[in-house]
Amino acid sequence: MFKIIDIKKDVKIFERLFKKRKKYYISSMAKQKFDREVVIEQSEHLFWHQGYRSCSIQDIVKATGLKPGSIYNSFGNKETLYGEALERYTMTRVELIRNLIDGAPSIPEGFCRFLQDLVSQTAEKDYSSCFLIKTQFEISSGQGSLHNQAVSGLEKVEEVIREYLSREYGDKLGRIRATSVMLHINGIRVYGYRKSGGEKMLLALQEGLSWLPWDKQEI
């Protein structure tokens, strides 16, 4: 005995299943259609230049191209996204320092190049001070974890600086000079808003960090 197949019925069942699967795949693709790292990078630039309080969800939507629902589904809230942007900024700055110093003829010359690079950045049209420093000033210690994260990020930067200088000058002197470098970095970041201060800052660096080989650099 052969079973009679109702082709029309089977086709209808198949079509219903196909529509459900299609809907599922489209929904899944909608959730994954953006690159999370790209969104964090775009948000980093936004927060860095505008600050935490000045940025609304609509600002984030405009900067990233995501809908509000996608932002909340992927990151939870603005504070979490800001925290991820801070983390990315910290990691890229640490990597930048390492690359500049590792690529120099010596550790001291690497620090000269790094500090000169900071000064040159102040001449840029859209110059903005260090994201970590700005966060530390904008968000007080009693207003949540972002302040602590910014402080931790600055400590990570100083730790990398200390690591290299201790390798060159010993642990005790390396620690002292790392703090001295951090003081000068903070000064550059603030003084940098005076657009005509580049030459003055370079001269001040040579005076304040006279133990670095400035004579080997093209000032």
C-alpha cells in the first residue's frame, strides 16, 4: 500500500516553517549586524570630546548609527558604554607608549619622542585633553565607579612608565622619575588648550626633565 501524499498540504507546512525560520534569522542578524568594537570606538570619541553628562542617548545614536533599543540591549546603559570606552582608551594609550618606546634607539629617547608627540597633539584643531583626566575631573569620587575607573586607568599608564624607567635607572629612581613624567604629562594636557604654547612646553620639558637626552632630539 502506498501512502497518498497531499503535496499542497506539505507545501503549506513548508512555507509556514520557512517563514518562521526566516523571521528568526533576520532577527538574529539584526542583533549582530554591528561591530561592537567599532561602536565602542565611536562612543569613545564622543564621550572623550563631549564628556559624560553632556552626551545624551540621542548623541550616541547619532554617533554610532544604532537605535536606542540596540544600545540598551548590547550595553545596558550609558554608564556601561562609557566604562567600555574608558577601558579601550586606556589600553590603546598603554599600547601607544610601549610602541613609541620600543621603537626608539633607547628608553630615554623613547620618552622624549612620547612627550614631544603629546605636545604636537595640542596643535590639532579638535584637540581634547586626556580622556582619563577629563573623566576624573568631571565625575567626583562619590558619584559612581567611572571616577575610580579613570583613576585606575591613569595608574596603569604610570605603571607602564615606571616599568620602563626602572629598567633604565633602577627601581627607586625609576619610580620617582615616573611620577615626574606623569606630572609633566598632566601639565601638557591642561596647558595644551593654549594653542600657542607648544614651543614653551618643549622648553619647559627640557628644563623639568633634564635627565632625558633632549640633545639627541630635533626640537
